[in-house]
Amino acid sequence: MSAKEIMNKEEMARTLNRMVFQILEAIRSEDGFCLIGIRRGGAVLAKRMADILTKEGKKDIKIGYLDITLYRDDLSSIHDYPVLQSTEIDFDITGKNIVLVDDVIYTGRTTRAALDALIDYGRPKKILLAAFIDRGHRELPIQPDFTGKTVPTSRSEIVDVQLEEQAGCDCILINKKA
């Protein structure tokens, strides 16, 4: 079976824009916030969100990128030599409102690992989760505060978020697992 496209470039741009405005609405009474994207796809989406915020006149948006590889609870089963990426958080997160950004939420385990990793950098005032795609099948009691699109899937499917910066195009596909 071939991949089925569920979002194209224009739909993705509109969805991300809507998410940014939902975040602004939710935190307008708070003292600013920081974006932290989970490597890989979440980092790209966090950068795009920061760009939208800048165009909307928001100044000094703090953005960071988080590698959760060593915090995963399945590290030994995914690869003998995992590829580490850099964590880039060049500001103190203590007392800050953090919007943690990921491309897909599935079981909740990536988010749990990200929370563990983030706490090693300080104690934020609040952490909100923005997931571009929510595909369900949670194994942990973790839910996004902001969701771009909910996509019902089976466990035999994979949601493939392709981003221009990584894959050369913007689209979201559903594939069957190999």
C-alpha cells in the first residue's frame, strides 16, 4: 500500500499559524514564554512558530532545541549506537513558561523523556505541550495543550511528518509499518 497524504504544505502552514494564535491566547496573561522544540521535527516546528511570532511583532522570542535520546526508556532496543544531536538551550528556563513542541504525539513516551530532560536544565514555572499531530494510542497520561490535527491511526501505521528543512518538502503522510 502506498502512502496517503493527509496534509499538504498549505494546510500545514495554516495549522501551524492557528496553533501559534491558540498559544498566544492561552498565555496572554502570563509573563512571556519560551519555545523548546524536541529534536528533530519539533525543533523545526518551534523555529517556524518563532518566525510567525516575530512577524506578529513579538520581540525576543527565546527558542531552544532539546535532544531526548539519552532519556528514552527504549534506548537499548532502538539502536546499539544511538545518534545524539545537540541540545541548544542558551537561556535559563527556571521560572519560565515553556511551550514544548513536537511533531507527533503517540504513546506519550517521547514527551515524558522530554520532560525529564528539560527538568535537568531548571525548574520552569509551567510547561505546555504543543503537538502538531495527535495520533492517539497513549500509554502514559500525557495530553497536548495545543494540537494541530488529530489523526486516528492504527498501531500498524506510521505518521510521517515531512518538513522542507529535512525532507525537501512539507507534507504529512500515513504509511503502513514495514
